[in-house]
Amino acid sequence: MHTSALHDTRTRATPTQLRAAADRTARLARIADAARLPAAAAPGIAIEYLEAQPKKASDVAPATDAYEVHRARGGSPLDARLTFTNLFLGACNSVPAAALHQVALSRSCDPVLYNPIYVHGGPGCGKTHLLQATAWEALAGKRRVLYTSADRFNGRLPQDFLAEVDILVVDDLQFVNGKVGHEEFGRALNMMVNAGRQVIVGCDRAIYDLEDFDDRATSRLASGLVVEAGALSHDVRSGIAERRIMALGVHLPGEVKDYLLKATVQGGRGIEGAVNRLAIHILNSSELMTVELAQTMLGDFIISKERRIKVEEIQMAVARRYRVARLDILSARRTANIVRPRQVAVYLSKTLTSRSLPEIGRLFGNRDHTTILSSVRKIERLRHEDAALNAEIETLTEQLRGENV
């Protein structure tokens, strides 16, 4: 019988291998308990908090030949700064970091616990850092890894490469487009998972917010471990800023740093960019750095509470909150688990945007403006009667306005 190039008898773990994996998991759990860390994200995953320190490329890169093999297989470039060593951990990212760190440290003979692993979250929450850190760590452990950006699938990813890797890491899945790209990704996903090879996917949206992917691909993604990387928490943002301040050798007054963390964009790159701008002024000017001066200098970095919120953003945020597909919210379906999220999304679209009722109706599947008005009035009434619903709407509102950064 013909055997697939991806077939691997190691996926049928022996009792000895399973016992070894269980012993390793128990060891990690003991380490976590000793450090008084939070509970594991899922069975077999222990959260280890790593102290993030700046490292040189030579300190974190695997052997040159391992990286060259990765590039020869068609892997995308890896940034030597994006490692677990340089990762600040907090409540926002500890769960995906724990899952991916365990994969990165696994051996080729270890059974695959969760496959695929799907990491999602908005821009600036550190997904690429997590995925590249996994690739670096696995390469250093001499695992066969392929880290690739999603756009590779749009031009067809050579299947021969997949036969040579144990771990496939796909970043920015939302950029896979067109029939060819979707089919190519689905084929690669099926081949790897069926062969017991680890697949890790990063995306800026929840699985059921993916558009134009067929049901087989989305159900396959949902069958593994789905974890969310949240907006960077204050402690992580503070660590990123402090590390950059130290690297540049400047001093920021405490009130200026507090302002930067509270008012500037949430992503790590944005925080570093804001520090860079203030540092240039400090190093080249005798003018004292104050909050007022920082406000002037960081105008384009500041989160505007009056920023324009798009209806599509509202629909996606509500879909994530209620665990439904955005396309279902726009559809004609009238089931209870769809109607309430739809009404909430309509209500938020009316209260958080300047769109008229007819415009909102068009953006919700060409609904009549009277239907939109009815949904708005119903949610207005229910907010006074249902404390849980009111809290959900307040949370969504803060999220959309960026007030929870």
C-alpha cells in the first residue's frame, strides 16, 4: 500500500512515550505550583512566567544550519528579538504563551496534545511575537519547523516542504485570500493534522469570523485548542516601555511614563515608537520633558476617545463576545442565539456611530430601518431590566472605544 510522505508512525505513541510525556507535564506543573502561578489553560499545559530581558541576535538564534534549513524549506524570516526570553507575560497572553511554549519544548517523539492550536486577537496584542518565539525555540531544539506568513498560500505553498517539517506555523491567516489560497491552506492543514504533525495558526479574528473559508477548514481549526491573546495589560505595556527606556539610556519622569502607558496606542510596537520619539527629544534638547510636552509630541500615538468606530468592528466584537459568526448576524436567521447578538450589534451601531437607521439597515443584510429602530428600542428597554445584559453592553462599549487598554 502506498504510504503518504507525511505518514509518521511516531503519532502512535507507545506506553513508554506516553509515560515520559506525563512525567514531563507533571514536572512543569510542579514548577508552576512552586512559583504560585495561575491554573493551567488546558490539561497538560503549565504556565511558566519568563523574565524578559533584552538579548542580542547571537544569544537567541539556533545554530546557523538550523535556521538556514528553515529558510531553505521556504520559511519566512524570523526576527531574532521575538523570543520567549524577550516576552513579557501577563493575564493578556499567559494562556497562549503556555500552550506554545510547551509545543516548542516538546520532542519529536512526544504525542501531540492539541492540534491545531489557533491563536487569535486584535492588532498589537503580540501574536507574531508568540508564533516566532515558538519557531525560534523549536529550531533551537532541533525540531523541523516551518514558520510562514499566510500570503505564501496565495501563490501555492510547495507540498514537498510540508513533508519535511514537524511543526507548521502560519501567521496572519486573515491574509489568505482567493479560492487558490483557501484551498491550499485547507489542504496543508488536513495533511499535517492527519499525519499527527503540529499546526499553529495566528489570526486577528475568531475562527467563525473568517470569511470565504469552507466549513471543513473552520471546523478543523475549531477542533483543536483555540486561545485568545488579549489587549496588552498594563503590566506588560509597562515592561515593554521600561525595557525600551533602558535600552536607549534615557530617563522619563514617572508622570510622563504613566501618561504614555495610559494614552498611547496599545500595541508593543506603538509603545516602543512613542518612547523612541520622546527619547530623541530628551537626548537632543535641554527642554524639560513634561506631560504637556509629551501630549504635543505624541499626538498621532494618542488613543482618541472620539475615534471613528466602524459598524464592521462592532459586528465582529459582538460576534466574538457571543461566540457566533458575523455572517450569521447579517443573515436572515431568527434563532435565539443569533437574534440577541444581532440586536445588540444594531444597538451599538446606533449609539457608537453616526450612521443613520437606513444605513445601519443596509449594513445588516439590507434590513428595513423600522426593524433597526425596533432592535434599538428593545435593547434600550432591556438594559434597564437585565443587569447582565447591561454589563455586557458596557464591556463591549469600553472595548470598542479603547477604554480598557
